[in-house]
Amino acid sequence: MDPKVHPSLIENFVNARAFAVRLESLGCGTSGDEAGCGPAALAVESEGGFGGGAFGVRRPLRFLTYKLGLSEAQVGELARVLDELKIERAQAAVDDRRTLAALADALTGESFDEARAADGADLRRKGSERLSDAVVKALGRIHALLSPEQRERLAYLIRTGTLAF
């Protein structure tokens, strides 16, 4: 007779195993009481570490500082670049909401308002172009900021999908 296992138990096991693997990557053992595994390290991992967020990582500045070995001056300049990029992404999100509102408005009348729908599509196109230009400008500034070895490491992070722009 095969024992029945509820699917939620399997999911809980997988999540617990992933958490243990992340702790080991921080230099902690699975027990969590080894050196370098204090409450701060656990808090970072329980929040998901560097995963998620608008830039492909949850805390891009901290992540890049660690992965690229940045100096204090580089960290300050990179913070400015990422802040400007974050503002552009927020504006793109606002433009996207305006686009959706314009498309919805085009549908609400007695007849389809093609001009309103075209305005919405144009707004989406311009917002996308503005964000693309901001990303290219930010990458140019980051390139000028980094040493050749750091550029190689950053390119590797982008290529492997660890960091997404």
C-alpha cells in the first residue's frame, strides 16, 4: 500500500530545504548557530536574500557591492545611478497605468474610441522608449565606474540571469 502524502507537506519540505541551502551559502551550517550566522544574516535570508525586486535582485546596491567588490566611492556613485533608474522605472509604471486607463476609456463609450486607444498605445511606446534609454544611460555610467575585472563579473551576472536590467 502506497502512503498518501498531502501536497502541502511536499511544498513545506522543499521550502525548508531551500532555506537550509541559502543558510549554507552564507557560511552558516544547517543548525544556524555557527559563526557569521547571527540574527542579521537570518533576517536577510528570511526576507528572500537578494531575490526579487525591480532590478532582478531585492537589494541591488548591497548585492553588487558584495559581488563586484566595490570601493566606497564606487558604491556612492552606483547608488546615484540605481536611484535614477528606480525613478524611471516608477515613472514607467505610472505610464503603464495611464495606458491601461486610456484603453479602458476607449471601450466604455457607445462606439470604440480609436483615437483614445491610439493615445494609450502611444503613451506605452514612449514610456518603454524612455525606460530603455534610461537603462542604456545607466549601464554606460556603470561601465565608466567599474574596473575591467568588475565589468567582467557584472557581465557574467547579467548573462546568467542573476541580475536583470
